[in-house]
Amino acid sequence: MTVRKTGALRRNMGAALLAGTALLGGFVPAFAPQAFAAPSEVMEKGGVADLVERVSPAVVTITAAKNAPDRPVMRDMPPGFEEFLRRFGVPGLPDGQGGGNGGGGRAPQARALGSGFVFDASGYVATNRHVIADADEVTVTFQDGTERAAEIVGEDERTDLAVLKVKADKPLAALKFADSDKVRVGDVAIAVGNPFGLGGTVTAGIVSARSRAIGSGPYDDYLQLDASINRGNSGGPTFNMAGDIIGINTAIFSPNGGSVGIGFAIPSNMAKPVLETLKQNGKIDRGWLGVSLQPMTKELADSLGLPKPEGALIAGVEAKSPAEKGGLKAGDVVLSADGKPMKDTRDLARHVGMVNPGAKVDLSVWRDGKARDLKITVAQAPASPDQRIARGGAAKEEGTEVAGLKLSSLNDQWRERLQLDGDVNGVVVLDVPGDVEGLRAGDVIQSVNNTPVAKPADVSAQVSAAAKAGRKNALIQVRRGDASAFLTIPVKPV
């Protein structure tokens, strides 16, 4: 099964033209929208026709086109052959691609169809970035059939949102955002959009889950819906029963490309500030701390003395970064930011990303068994932060055994083999037992229980200390290439 964006401009020209052709063909049974048995609450109120009639004028179809490169110039053509090509097209190309019906003089276009909605009556339209990415021309079509050329005002790749602007001689029908934090699992959800290029289509269902992660990045926090969402629904709104937007439809989980009742929408509380900022500035300036984050586990929480596995674990701090200047250290666990609980790494990444560069963020961190407060001034996020983890390798050889691990002191020979700088200290892992997850030969243990180690005996002493303290696991900081992370190793009680 795969997670698919529900409307995208294809980079491959042939694939794009086939997709465009498919929009005009017959239905494929696997893609047919699923029937929905409306909840009893909706039936008792006589359906959602009044709501749909009210919101539909603000929901639009978006057509994004990318012009193909100019056709190669054919020189030394026989007399009259140029007129033949103009009238009948280039042999071997299908209609609409310069292959006949007078299409020889037209450059083919890659087209993507998606959805969107007016969120500002002066002509600002919201959609998904992947609907209009790399487009040369964007057209917005309203419910009454009116078409308007649209300007791309701004795009944000990280949240997959974009803002368009159309000229309006009078205020347009616009939609309001609901507070998605108040959305509950089981609430009715009404989706309106343009699946398969059919035009305005309404589907209904419920909110199936909140805070879903689908592997799209640090802003992974979707509402899951069972309303039928298909290709072309991307960028369209999902409403609550008051007619306010709770989410923007973005992706589907599907084994066959069609709806199986699992769709994902960007929550309105995430989308609204991004759209407003794009409208004003055309881009998003994100805050940056300069840390690498690691999810919390039960074993890590136990080794850190935390009562429950929540918070964002700081796996590494970049040199000269805002985090280092503000006193944040590897091994700290961020419990809250500006008074808001940080349940996991996504919470912290989203929160800091929405802080304006130059502003301060108040962090509550767990360090050495107690909470402490830090105030850090965030900086502008780099355009392409490097989050690669270099892989180290090591041959198995004799070493000191500690907690089932075979360890060796880090000497100049190991530094050369592992391509480490001279200022890197720690203990090299030579072999790892099967019950230790995440650790591998070639890793360098730099600290145990947040205490630096330089030889296997140091590791042994800290493991023994963790056992005497009644902990099931010892916390180790591991360096692998240029990256670091925290792992745990099991200890035996004393």
C-alpha cells in the first residue's frame, strides 16, 4: 500500500499526457467513489444540502499547466511538408500532442487538475503546493464556470501549501477556518473538490483519527478522514457541520490509486497561519535551533528518569547554533515550548518552525533528573539542512566485553579507519548482541548516562551505576559518522 498525493503535476511529459487523457475516458471500477452511509445525526437534519449550497461557490477547480520544450526545428523539409505538419501533425504523436487534427503547430502541455478554495474575498485562493509545482500557467475555475488566470503568490514545500491570486472586480465568496484543535474523532466531515476532473463533487464521512504521521516530514500531523478523497481532491477543503474548514485534503492511503476510505487533511490550525504568511510575504521564514531530534521511547525515558515517554530528545547540537548559544545540550529532553507541552519531536519541530527568526522561545528541558528553563533566540532556518547520517564500519576483533558489547578504546588507528577528527573521544563498538537495537559495529559511544567515556572501563562503571539505581536501561550517546543519537543498552539489576 502507498500514500499518494491526490493531485500533482507530472514531471514526465508522457505520463502527464496519459493522465490528462484518462480524465476524459471511462470510469475504472477500482477508482469509483465509495458509497457513504451518512451518520444518523446528518440524516435527522435532512442531509447537508444547505451547507453544500452555501460553501460551494468558494470551492474551485485548479488547472496547472507546464509547457513542453519547443519542438525541434526541421530544416530542409520538402516543399509543402511544413503545411502538412501544420494541418495533420507530426507522425507518431497522438492527438493533442502535435499528432494530428491540426495540432502540429501546438506545443504539448503537461496538465494537473486539483482543487482549492477562496480564503480571502479579495481573490486569494489556497491549494496544495504539489498541485501547482513547476507550473507555467495556472487557471482557477469557479462553480459557475468562470475561469480566471491565477498568479502563484507563494509556496511552502514543508507543509505542501500554496497561495494563488486571481483578479476580482467584486468581493468573492470566501470560507472561514474552524479551530481544528477542537475536532474530535467521530465528528462529521464534508469534503468538496474536483476528483478525476469531474468538477464540484461532495463526499461525506467522519474524522477517523487525529495527528496521523504519514512520513512526509517534520510537519507530519494530519486529520484522517473516511470521506472519499481521490486524485484531484488535493487542495480542496473539508468542512465541519457549521460549514467552516477543518482541513485541506492532501493525500490518500491506497493500494490501487483510488479511495479506500483513508484520506489525510492538513489541520486548519496548521494551514491558516502558513496561508496568511504566504499571502503577505510570499514565503515562510522558519525558526531554527540547530539540533537533531530523536523520538522518545520507554527505554530512553527509563534511562533518563522520566515518568513517561514524552518530550523531544535532543540527539545532537550543532556548533555555534542558537541551541548551543542558548545552553541546550545533547541529552536534554524538551518538555514544553512557550508553555505548550511537547509530546514528541514533531511538536517541537512544528513549534520552532513557526517562530519568527530573531524571536525567543522559552523551553522547559529535563536534564540530570530535573526540569530547568532555557530561553533561546531562534535563527533563520537553512535552506537545505543536512540531516544525513554517515555510516561507519568496523571489522570484528578482540575487545573488552561490557553488558554484552565488545568495546575498544578510540585510538588514532580507529580515528583513521572511521574517518573521525582528532578531537572526537569515546569508545568504539566492535560487536553487538542481538538484544541491543540500533547499535552497530563501528559506532562510537561518547557518553553513558550523560557522563563522557574514554575507555571500556568507563562504560562498565556507568552501566553498573544504572543497575544499582534500579534502572533497566543505560542511556548511551552514539556517534556514527558526523551524526549522533541516543540509544539504550539493557542492564542487569545488582
